[in-house]
Amino acid sequence: MAVFEREALAPSEALARRITIWSRLRKRPLFWLAFSIAAVLVLIAIAPGAFAGWFGHGDPLACDLTDSGRGPGGGHPFGFDIQGCDVYANVVYGARDSISIGLLVTALSLVAAVPLGCLAGYYGRLIDALLSRVADIFFGFPFLLGAVVILSTFRLRDVVSVSVTLALFIWPVLARLMRASVLQVKQLEYVEAARSLGASDARIIRHHILPNAIAPVIVISTITVGSVIAAEAALTFLGVGLQYPAISWGLQLAQAQTNFQQHPHLLIFPGLFLSATVFSFILLGETLQNAIDARA
């Protein structure tokens, strides 16, 4: 009877933990600051056309060489680039590809890391050893160097190819973290109770282990979004990331590297948006981590 009661209480306890985490988060000003910045930037990425027209013509491809390098002015608060294109419109449209890569890489990594980490942590032995060896192969390559080598083989580097390449080096980190979390959770009493009652392995993993082991992975994934956006900008700056006709902050920074001394606005505005995005996602992950740690 005691075993049955423990099994029945587990879902309500998990719900209570989530409520506790949310109650801590909503009291933290830093959480709302990071969430607000990230939400606005994601909205810009989803519908750049709705924001690009706030100033000027709003078309990033409408360029006039007579405006080449002209600084901020009336109707064009960010000025013009070397091709005479409106920098504000390009920064707004650049949010789409830059943020899309951050979210897509993280999603692809989670799709691989969560099930593999669960299986390795729950069953151990051969599956765990196999995952560890595969992960070691990717850990053996420096992140940026490995990405540069792989991306250099692509003729066309778009959002999908860059995202898949970066995901190859991100998923092992999340898989290791998921495995470690599952190893801790599967020893808890309510998991043993479910096993004693005859629950299948699939049900135990889906209903008891995964909901209670996923929190650390979600935290690191949120931070990963910001890190990936910065990594994409760095790769594009080095000439092995996105290519034209794509529009991203990394491409704008790469274009500005030879002209920023004469035209500093070419570097300042894309850099500010990039920094704000990376800052918001990393801060969002850290505030979430602090809320979970405080609960523990």
C-alpha cells in the first residue's frame, strides 16, 4: 500500500516542483528583463517586415550607391552600408537567420540528446558505452575548428547546413548531461515503486524519469541558444558561415571589418543586436538555473 501511495504522489510532486520554480522565477527582475529582450527579438525574427518599416523604406535589398557609408540620419537611424543599403532594415531582417540558427541547432541537438541520454542513463552497459565512445569522437575536435573544416566542404552554406553542422558538436554535451540526470533520477523511490508495480520501461522513462530529469538540460539548452548565435556570427565573420543572399548579423559584421574605422555605425548596430540577443538567452538560462538550484 505504501508503494502504491508513493507511485500516486509522484506526478503531483513533480507539478508542485514546477509551480515552485515558476513562483521563484516571476519574482526575479533579471528573468523578466531577459525574457522581454528575448521575446522582442524572437518576434522581430518571426515577422521582420512588421518592424523594418518603422524607419525608412524597410527594404534591406533597396540600395543606392549615392548613400554609400552615410551615417545615421532622418528616416535612417542606423545609416547606410557600403552598398548604400539601409542598415536598420538589414539588422532587423538579419535577426531571422541568426536567431533561427540558434533555435534550430538547439532543437536538433535536443532531438538527438534527450532520447540517447535517457537510454544510456537508464539501461547503461552497452548502450552507455556506445554513446560515450561516439560522444568522445566529437569531443576530440575543437568546436570552431571542427565546424570550419566541415563547413568548408559545402558549396552553399545556408541556415540548414550551418545548423546541422553546429548541432553535430552540440548534441554530445546535452546527451552527457541528460545521461547524468537520468542516472540520478532512476535511483529515486517513486521510480522503484513504478518498477515494482510492473510499469514498463517505456512508461517509467516517459512518465517518471524524463519529466524529472529534463530540467538541467532545458537550462543548458537556453544558454546554448545564445552561444550558438555567437558561434554562427564568428564563423560567418571568418568566411565559413552563411553566404549571400542570406542576411545575418555575422555577414554584416564581416562586411564592416574593413570599413568600421571610417564608418563605425556598420559595426556598432549589428554588434549591439547580436550582444543583446546572446545576453538575453544566456541570462534567461542562468536565472532558470538559479531558480532550480534555490528549489533544491
